[in-house]
Amino acid sequence: MKSIIVLMFLIFSMSILAAEGKWTEGFGQGDFEYFIDKNNTRLYISCPTQNGSANAMSEVRLLQISDEKHIEKFSLVVNGIIFEGPFSTDSRVGDNNFIALLEALHKGNVIAKFNGKTLTFPKSNAAKIVPVFGKNLECNLSM
């Protein structure tokens, strides 16, 4: 029994390490999520849908993976465009920032600045995973 638990842990750990630096899509209870991990930090995009959490707004967050603690204030820079986070789609400005960030993720790396640190998330497979407004975006927006 112990060996099965250890084996499951090793398989789970390898899949987490294999995903570092790659965009991942998740789905649960009618809602999508998109994220990329690097150096124990996760850039996380929550994408509630009308089929899932109809009243919840989409949001962008940065968190420490080890303790799942949200980073309260951060900046994301993609192709020279700065996005101040965290933010959600609870207003027109939030909607516009959300849509612009999703589009920018397809074009360049993300430089995250937080707590005096700078971390670069690679563009990697964003074009295959992250949705774009007008094509495959099902996320709840305020508009």
C-alpha cells in the first residue's frame, strides 16, 4: 500500500514539474481556468461561464503555489503593455484589461513584478491554450 502511495506521489510530482513554463487549461463545474507556473509562482486566469458560475466574474491573479497565498499587488508587462493586478471583469475597464491581456499572452512573454521581484513567464503554448475574445472566449464579462 505504501509503495502505491509513493508511486502516485511521484507521478503527480512529475506532471507538475513537466507543466512548469507551459500554459495549462482546467475545467470544473462549468468553469474554465488557465494558468502557468514558474519558480513556485502561478499566473492564474479564472474564467467562470454562464453554464457554470453565471454570476461570477472572470479574474487574473498571481499566487505562491506552495501555500496558495494570493499576491495582493502585482504588475504584468506584456509587449510593453502594463496590467496592474489583481483585476476582474466587474467593470468596463476590467473587461478591457482582461481581453487585452488574453490577446497579449499570445504575442509575448509575461514579466510579472511583485514584492520587489521580477519573474518572466514564457509565451510558450499560450496560443493553443489561452482563449481570445471573439473566437473561443466563454468567460463571464460585465458587458
